[in-house]
Amino acid sequence: MSKTVLISGASIAGPALAYWLGRYGFKPTVVEVAQTLRGGGQAVDFRGETHLTALERMGVLANLREIRTGGSPMRFVDERGRQLLHLPAEFAGGDVEVLRGDLARVLYEHSLPGTEYIFGDSITGLTETAAGVQVSFRQSAPREFDLVIGADGLHSNVRRLAFGPEEKFVRHLGYYAATWQLPNYLGLGRGSVAYNTPGRLASVGGDHRDAAKARAFMVFAAPRLTYDRHDPEQQKALVSEAFAGLGWEVPRLLDSLRQAPELYFDSISRADVDTWSTGRIGLVGDAACGATIGGMGTGTGVVAAYVLAGELALADGDHRTAFTRYEKTVRGYAQSCQKGGDRTGKFLAPGTAVGLRMRNGLLRRRFLLNWMLKEGRKVSSTIALPDYRAELSQSRG
């Protein structure tokens, strides 16, 4: 039986998978390149029966409801601050919305009793043998594990090492996104206010827990850019260049960007991997089937982690059987959710003035908003989750 499992990535899918593996008697180890858990970040949401069932079975749904944001309403304004469009909290917030950093902390704490965590390190090599996978690390001594799982996001290191270069699997969707923290100089409460020009969105929203803080969020259309993903100053320059000369609050937001100690910057892209496993190495979450924004990736990652761990337990650690059943169960569901990410950039920052007017006009119609909310819940609930604990009880009789 495969018992030791190395998981790369301590964001969402990694700790969720580690929790379930620990419950089923495996020995998970999570390696994370960051020195500590990553805090902050945008709000993420769960919606529909499938997401909520996975969270409830994991025992974290009540915790998340205690720290939920209550949703994030959005106001779109013109250059003079006059409202053009209002989207209610439930449009973006789903059934349960929490800050990504809060979610990561809850999942980490929930998984901690049965999991070894290694922070500030990363995998540098994977060599599969008949008995396991020999793993080399940037900092730690080499070790061997029965299985290795990449839960390390759209730019997965495990996928690069075991499946091939990123450009084979990740497709740029024509936009970039950036977010950073700043003082709440506008005195904003819950929710955000946003300003558009063709191909660009600049927005700022109040912090859900600290009234003195706010968070900027910008999206802009661009072909694939060449830059260093580990150089925030270079990324700040790209954002500043893209938004130079705009009115509204953009100059003050760019001023705050220059002083920001942390910046999230990435392309809006999607990952498509033909098969989610090779030998003893598998992928879960965004590494397998991700979308940067709008593809329900957080909920899908939690669901996929639940299924992968359950199938490994049912198969008594036989990774070939488990990987096949896991992918068969989740792939279609994940791809359906992922499609929403294809439209995110065009929705947030339509490329023409006509497109902006059409979006605003259509979304002022409440019946259309209700339909979109209904469709989102329907897409995220198209899979019936197996009850692995019940199946295991029956099989072990």
C-alpha cells in the first residue's frame, strides 16, 4: 500500500488533500516554497451543493461561516464617481465567501495533526523507481515517497518536472490581474468600487476586518508579456505602464502600488493537462485544470482533493486504480467549472466602449443577474460526491 505522500503546495488543495489522507491512514508531507502560510489575497467563494457538501464532510463549513465576509458588492462608476452599475453581494460571493488567507489558515490547522509541513523549500527533482519517487529539494535532504502530488497551482513545479514545460499546458487568455493592499483613504466599507476604460479595470475595496485597510484590484488586456515572476518591481512597472494617464482614483492607486510591500500579479490563464497522472505522480486543483480567476478553482480544488484521497483509500493505496477513478470522477466537472474563467477578463474589462455599455446595460436587469447566479450554482453542483467513509466501512465490514 502507498502510504507516504508528498504534496507540493500549501495553499488550498494541498492542505485539503493532506487532511483527508491523514484521516485515511496515509502519511502526508506538504512542502511549500513560501516561508509561512500566505495571508491576505482576494475573497474566494463556494457555491452550490457539491462545494458545501465537501466542506461539511471535512468539518470546516461551520468554521468558514463564522469568518465569512458576507459577500462583496461591486459598484462600477464613471470618471467622476457617478454610479453606472451595482452588482449585489451574492453575485460574486456565492453561498460562502471568505478571504483566501483565512481559508488557507483553516485548512492548514485542520490538517496539521496528521501532516508534516515543510516551509521555505521546493522540489528540484523527481525520479520514479519501481518502489516510489526519489525527491530532491532545494534545501532539505533527498527523500523517497510512495506518491507525489502537485497541488501547486497554475504554475505548478511538479507538473513542470514530471509532465513537461508550462507552455504545453497553460494558455494565456489575453489579460493580466494585479492586487495589493493600501490604506483605506476612501473610507470604503464592505464591497468595492470600480472604474473601467476599454480593456482596463481599476478597483478598490475595503478590508473586511480592518477598516483602516483596503485592497486594490486591477485587470488589463495585453498579449503574453515577458517578465520575471519573482521580481515585484518589474511587475509594478508593467501595471503602472498599463494604467498611466487614467483618471478617477487611478493615480492615487498607482502611488500606493509603488509603496506596496506585497503584490500579486499574474496572467489570466487556464491549464489543460491531457492526463492528470504519470506513474506515481499526480496533479490536483489548478495544476491539473485551473483558471486564474472566475473558474471556481477554489471549490474545485477542495472537491478534487476529497475525491483523490477517497479513491486512494478505496484502492488501498493502489495509485494506478485510484488515479484513474479520480480523474474519471472529477475531470468533466472541473472542466465545466473552468469555462467561467475564459470569460473573466472580458467581463471585468471589455475591450471596447460598446462592450462596456452592453455589459452595464445587461447587468442592470435583475432577471439576468438571477439567471447567472442560478447557472453558477448549477454548474458547481453537477457531480454527486461519493461517501467514501461509508464505502470504506462497508468494504472493511
